[in-house]
Amino acid sequence: MLSYRHAFHAGNHADVLKHFVLVQLGRHLAQKDKSFWIIDTHAGAGLYALDAGHATRLKEYEAGIGRLWGRDDLPAALADYVDLVRACNSGTTRSPGTLRVYPGSPWLALQTLRPQDRLRLFELHSSDSAILRDNFKDQGRRVAVTAANGFDALKALLPPPPRRALVLIDPPYETRDDYAHVIAALKEGLSRFPTGVYAVWYPQLARPEARQLPARLQSLPVRSWLNVTLDVRKPSADGFGMHGSGMFVINPPWTLRQTLADVMPYLVRVLGEDDGAGHTLDVQGD
């Protein structure tokens, strides 16, 4: 279908949750000396202008990263993510400057890498894949950009040479097939690389496939997983629109549960729009 463009939604509440968790996972992998890969199956364009183009249509960032931008009371783990967004805008912690650009998952993932680590990016949309390649053209062998569906690419990449990797699965969920593809990709990936860290972002929507996905993820035959959701509003009466989102992490670092327990109430308070705002945090295994 390929009509989805993430630029319309860049920096919204879903991006805040997804990218905050992504940074935490990258930081954890970087604590050990051995190299690792980050594989992004649906990377988008990598960087998004907020003061021009698609993002100015809906301005969803104003209710997402915009609400965190100038705050000085951020929990430490959340401040790490926001500081990276500020750095992308050439600001600093004390003087954040103007929010003009939002970094997507590829740019944020790159900031957690060391010289020995690698980033593998996949994007099928022809316009976004060209922009993505241009945005990372100066990174040399550290970053490889491929114009392809990342679901199909996992077979060839897993297990990665260092046997350490984070796989971010973040499709547009344009059709019901995307939900089935997520489960199929995880089953394939786990059969080839059961010790990898897999992070799946998913929307909170009224459609049946979206409501059923968390249970399908939790039924996968894995030893440990973490599921966190952030709702910013009540579901609409007509069932239209995304009222929240979730991140499902397979083989999560043991520290992630406590980090989320500390940060999620803050995000609910700052990003919540009505009394339907809230979060859930469920964990299985270590």
C-alpha cells in the first residue's frame, strides 16, 4: 500500500514512548565491550522537519516531544532521550533552543553506538528510503541502508556476526497483514537468533487486529518479555484514531522494568489529555 509517511506524526506521544525505550535498550547493549548491531526493519526517513512540510499539517509533535522540550524536571532516563533530541537541534540541556527537527529511530539508535557497532536500516517507501540514504551517507560502513521490506531482510541478517543485536520492528500497520507479519517475523527471528533483543512498537486502536496483538505477542515461546503501554486519552466514541501505543520487548534488560516504573507516571501526567490517560507495565521472566 505504501501510503504511510511518518513525517505527518513525527514527535508525537507514540514516538516519545518508542524512542525513549529504544535509547534505553541501546545504552544497555553498549555497557559491554563486545560489539552489537541495531536492525531497524521500518526506518522511515530518519530525520523530520517540524517547521516545514508534512509535520506542519497535524502538528502532533506539540502534544508529544513539545511538552517535554523545555522542562527541567525530567526523570534522568527520560532526560537522556530528550537531550539527544536537543542535540539534534543543536541545543543544550540548559538552553534547548528551538524545536525544528525530530530525529527518528535511525538517528537516535546511531547515537547509542560505538565505533565497533553497526546499524542496519530498511525502508521500502521509495521517497523515504532515498531521504534515509542521504541522511546517513557520511557514516561509512557503520550504517547500511537498504530499500526493502525489513520483514523479509531478517532471514539474511540473523544471527548477526557479533551475536548481539537489537531488532526494532515498527511497521506502519496500514493493513491487517502488518499484524500477522510482525508475529511471523518474530517467530522467524527467534528461531535463528533466540538470544537477541526484539522491540515491537504497536498502536492502540479500536480495530480487532490491534486489540489482539499484545496477547499474540505474549503467547510467543520466549523466556522473558516486557510490555509497556501509554494511553494519552480515552478511545474516541467513533473508534477512530490512536489513543495510545505500546512497546513489547523480548529479552529485555533487567533494569528496564524499574526505569519504566519510574518514568511512566511522569509521562502520563505530562502527556495525558483527559482522564483516560494511563499506563500499564507487565513483565514475564527475569
